[in-house]
Amino acid sequence: MLRWVAPASLAVAGIIHDLSGPPDQSSHFAYQILAAYTLLMAALQLPYANSSKETGSWPQYLTSLYYAVTEYFMPSSLRNLPAPDDDTPLLGQTITQFTADNPSTRYLFLSRKFPRTPFIRFRVFFDAPVLLVTSLGAAKEVLLKECYAFKKPGWFFRGVAEISGVGLLFSEFDAHKAQRKLLQPCFSPPNLKKLLPVFREKAAELGDYADKLLGKDEKKVLEMYSLHTRATLVVIGLTALGMDLGSLEHETRFQEIYDQVFSPPGIGQLITFINSWVPLRWMPIKANRDFISAMDELKDMLRQAIRRRKAEVANHKEGVLMTKDLIGYMLEQDGADVAFTEDVILGHMLNIVGAGHETTASTLTWGAYELACRPDIQGELRREIRMVLDSETGTSYADIDRIPKLDNFVKEVLRMYPSVPAHPREAARDVVISGVVVPKGTNVMICPAVLNQLPEVWGDDGREFRPSRWEGMDANSQLALMTFFQGPRQCIGKNFAILEMKAILCEMISRFQFESPEGAPTYDNPSMFLRPRNGLRVVLRRLS
Ligand code: HEM
């Protein structure tokens, strides 16, 4: 009977705590007395801990005791949320998550284990609670209605913004609203229309390069991820920044230092990761010196581009490709509501390069994998694409954007393989989401894969790759695809990315047959992107 004393005390303590004031993160005096009392009650059980199977082993007992006590420090409004029972003390779900086969697996597992709840509460480092958003209702509130009640957490800022720049990604509240308003026109449909010829030209170059790699052979195994990252870097540099950043045929200096910063070798990766929580950049070791010098060089290259463009804007020279390319646009707006100083523009450029090329490259790579697995879908797509590309009138923006089967295929790849698997947020104030009080400072995690596969939207077959599911979806179904998010902070480059991917797929599918993927794919984990571990190889067969 004694083993029930601690939980019972906990329950009583919890009720009294809830009655004693509104739920918040602070622990007041009465609460601490109750915590001490319960600890004492629980400690009374210790002599019985090894006496029978019923009471469990010492480690089990100590773990339960640890959790019984730490539950006290959980805001009361979060205590009753469903939570996994296999947390590791002080690390929570971190190990389970990092050893899973892909960065979304654990979140998907939890969302299936606890269906029909707005949030699942899990623990991470130092047992901090995180709320995983698991219903469409809660997602709508976090991303749309209460979007500005949340911000990017400090640990995330420390870990990522040192690489990706502050830019739009890490600006918050009014600063975000003002910058977003100014940058939005760069990504408007009229501007994107002007980019289609560039997307098509670069897609054709990618096709030519793949053809060159095949040489005299009719078919060959090619590694698609590196091909796609090179192609998307060329596109993003040229179209958004007016710069030559990459090349399809060889690794440029920019690519080399970019990889050093984003995917540092060996201990560098670990330092980048730990640096989010415990500052380690000051340590005088090689990994840090390499990182800092690569970052300086990267920024130097981008600064030179800004200065070059500044001189052009001063001479009223228009952007080469967009009527107003991103840098030119920002320079013209400097001095309006937002000061676009060199540092601010640099932040935006780092954002665009970081957010705009690996994401698109990963999605294209998973697309190549699905094509290789599904010859029937590939054949249907090829027929539709060739009809459009062969039309006598020439291919326009509207033509490519409205090939129905291609549209469904791209959406399905985006749904099943969201290239950014997890997006953390922190409540900037107390806020109520789907009836749950989320106290200021609480971390919230949005995992697009969870939201993209919700049974409330897709029924029971949401885990299957089936492009035809998009046929006949109405306008409200926008919420069915959360890969780019929705609302004020949704991806500003969404339409850019979709059009670029369609242009590349049109070219590649019409010229090559994708075949024989190498077994089941493996994923990088932990990783900020859902990308294949060690690349992804498929057979490309030249078509006549
Ligand atoms: C498949 C490709 C892409 C995916 C899946 C993707 C996904 C996302 C998501 C989910 C966000 C919201 C992040 C957050 O607030 O936590 C975001 C933001 C952003 N994305 Fe993308 N993105 C893609 C391509 C692009 C491209 C091509 C560009 C630029 C040309 C771009 C530029 C940005 C920027 C600047 C933001 C910050 C927007 C803001 O906070 O207002 N993205 N992206």
C-alpha cells in the first residue's frame, strides 16, 4: 500500500497547487512545502524498494521517484497532457530521437500512440518539457491565430542563427512583420513568372550534365542528392542574389566553405550542436578555428556581392533577372520603415541560401527515389509533361504550374518528405491553445510530417505515398500540407521552390527513366534537414 503514498500525495499536492493560483511556471511557497512533503512520503518507501517484484528494483524506484519529484516543477496545465513513459532522466526523449531512423520517426510514433490530442508532452535536455503539436486545430492556432504569441527559442537561435544569419527567419514580432511586408513582393507571382526561363535553362543544364555523366552508356547509377544540391545552389545564387555561387560540374569555393559551415566534419558537428545550449565557440581548438574562418570567408563573399550590387543600384541598373532582385530590392528600400544596412541584407542572404537550396534539393531527391520505385506513376507523368513541353505555343509559367499530375506528385513528395523535419517555438507569453494553457517560456515543436499525415485529414492511409489523393482537394485543403507552414511565418519561398522543382522534374522526367533505387533509403539523423545519409543513388536511363 505504501507504494501508492507518493503518487496519492502528488495528486493531492497537485490539486492544492492548482487551487492556490493560476497555472504558471513559478513555484511558490505552498507548492514547495507540498513538494518537500511528497518527497518525504516517497522516501518512506525506500526500504521496501527491493522487497518484492511488486515494488520494483532500485533503479526503477529511483527513476519513478525522480519523475514524481520533477513532475512538481511541471506547469500544472501541462501535467495531464499525454506523455511517453520511456524518458531518460535529464535527457528525456533526446537519445531515442537521435537514434531513430529519421528525424521525424519519433514524433510520428508519439502522434500515433496518442491520437486525438492537441499536444503530446515530452522531455528534452534537463527534463525541459516540449509540447508536440498533434492536431490541426492546435496547429492552426499556433501558426495562424496566435502566431506572434510564439518566437524561436534562444537555444535554437544560438545554434542556427550563427550560420543562417538573423534575416527574416530569426526576426520576431513587429520587426518580422515589417521585413516580411517589404520582401514579399520579391516572391510575388509576377516576379516568379519572370524566373521561369532561368529555372528552365538551369534544369536543361542539369539534364545535359546528367547526359554527359552517362557518356556512351544507355544507363548508369547516379547519386542524385549531390546533383540536386549543386543545381539548386546555382539557381538560388543567380535568381535571388544575382550571384554565381555554384557549378554543376565541380565544387566551387563557395560550396566548399558552405559545406564546412553547415556540415562540419567530426567534432565540429558536435560542437555546433552543443553550442546551442552551452557556448563552446570560444574554445581554441581546430574545429572552432576552421568554423570561424569558413564563416568569415562566406560572409566576405556575400558582402562583396552586396557592395557590387549597391554600386549598380546607385547607377540605376536593374537586377539581371528579377525586375527587382532581392539585394537590389532591399537596397532601394533602405531608409523606409526598415533599415536595410549591409548587416541586415547579409542576414537575409544567408537565410535565403540556407533555407532555399538544401530544402529544395532534398525534396527533389526524394522525388527521384519515388519515381524510381513507381514506374507507373513515372509513365503517366512523362506523358502529361511531354504533351505540355511539345505544345506548339511554347511553355509558359501557367502551363508548367498547372500540369495536374505533376502538381499532385510534387505535393505528395512534399507531404511525405518535409525537408525541414522539426520547427521549435517558445511561448512568448501565456497563451491558450485548444483549451490548454501554455505558459510563457514553454517550448512547442511543430513537426510537419505529423501534421501532413493526420488521420483527421487523410483517413487511415495517410502514411502511404499516393499522389492521386490530391485529386479534387478543395481550397481549404491548404492546411493538409504543412511542409511550408501556413500563416504569417509560412515559407516566403514556397512558390519559388515549387516552380523550380517542377521545372527540374519536367526536364529530367522527359529525358530520363528513373530506375532501381538502391534499397530502402537511410536518413541523416540528427539533422536539420530530411536528407539521405551518404546520398541517394538511382539508375538513370537515357530516353530517346
Ligand atoms: C522545399 C523547399 C522548402 C521548404 C520545405 C521550406 C520550408 C520552410 C518552412 C517550414 C519555413 C518556416 C520556418 C519557421 O518559421 O520555423 C520556411 C521559412 C522560410 N523560407 Fe522556406 N522552404 C523551402 C524553400 C525555400 C526557398 C526556395 C526559399 C527562398 C528562395 C525559402 C526561404 C525562406 C525564408 C526566407 C523563410 C523565413 C520566412 C519567415 O520567417 O517569414 N524557402 N521555409
